[in-house]
Amino acid sequence: MKIFKYIFWVFYRIWFYILVALPIIVLFPVLLISILKESWYPFFFKLARIWAKFILIGMGFNYKIEREQTPEKGKSYMFIANHTSMTDIMLMLVAVKNPFVFVGKAELAKIPLFGFFYKRTSILVDRSSEKSRKAVFLRAQRRLKQGMSICIFPEGGVPDESIVLDEFKDGAFRMAINHQIPIVPLTFADNKKRFSYTFFSGGPGKMRVKVHKFLITNGLKVDATKPLNSKAHSIILNQLSKYHKT
């Protein structure tokens, strides 16, 4: 019986990468045109949301989004969430309608096909380089002035699977305060169970998302970074605890 599980997991992982690549190959000319100008990014974002839904549905993930507050159209926000799975990117795209730009690891740009568009549409950061980290703020500022929002997974790298929620880095909160934009915490309940970084694991099923009330940064100074970080961390950790009890 166990051997059938391992066979399933192998094919399930292969199927995931097929679903990631297939829409990119089919829509490659359109996607390529959509990234020629930064002002065309909202159109690329719409295509990215279709791509994300295609993958989640194709993997048999039944996602359910609960909202305490809904972002307003045309406003900029800082979206944050816990990070334990490759599907976090897709679920964030599905859960949020406001066009946003990911701030993420430079290593992801090395992934074939996906990386080609990722490095041209996201703000990449090399965490080992102080110069790279500083450049992130300048690029994010330009994107915010264009009416975009920003998305950061503040845990940084994906934590050990035994950790429910790792400590948050300060970057997302400092950036939100500097630009006086609301922080929108999201909790992803089931991504680790459905499709973690452990190869022989996962499977179809529900993916619950909670969009929490916004954390307002108006009037806050940089010295409020740590308290804001702690508050966001507590919100997501408490929600994860509630989910795990059900």
C-alpha cells in the first residue's frame, strides 16, 4: 500500500510542474508582450491570476477565502502571509485582486520558464548583499508610485516544517511605514499539508485563506517597526492555531 503512495507522490509532483509550465508555454507570446512596459503590468497580473487558478484547480485544491476586510480598488497595500509551500505564490495571486509585485528571493529566477517572467516582474533580493536589500526599497517605491501594491513573505526562507510560524523579518513592516500603506496579513492554513517542500507528501484537498483586518501605518515612525512586526506575527499565529484545532 505504501508503495502506491510513493508512486502517487512522484506523479503528483511531476503534474504540478506540468501545470506550472503549460500555460506559460501556451501564452508565451502574450506574456512576453505584457512585460515589455511596466505600465502594462496590471494586464500581466490578470494573466498571472488565471495561471494561478489553473494550477490550484488542476492540483485538486479547493480553496476557500474568508475576508475580514477587502482591499479597495486603486489603493496600495503591503500583503504578507506565512510561507511554507511553493503554492503560496499561486494562492496569494488568487486571494488578492489588487495588482501587486512580489519581493522575493533571487534564486527563484533560476527556475526554467517561471524564472524568466519572475525576474522581470518581481523585485528580487539577494539577502546576502546589503546593496541588494537597499535597492529593494527604491524599486518598491517606484512601483508604489505607479499604483501597485507589494507582497512579501516576511518569514524569508521557508522554515523547517516542524515550525508553525518562524520569526518575521522587519523589511515588509519598515517599508509599509516608510510609504504609509496599510499592511494586510493573510493566513494560509493548509498549504504545508497540501504541498510542502517534502517531496513525498501532499495531496488534493481544501486550502483555507483568512484575509485579516488591515494594520494601519498612518502616522507611524520607523521605531514602530518591531511592535508592528510582532502584532502581525501574533495575528497569523493565532489564526493558524485556530485552524489546526478544527
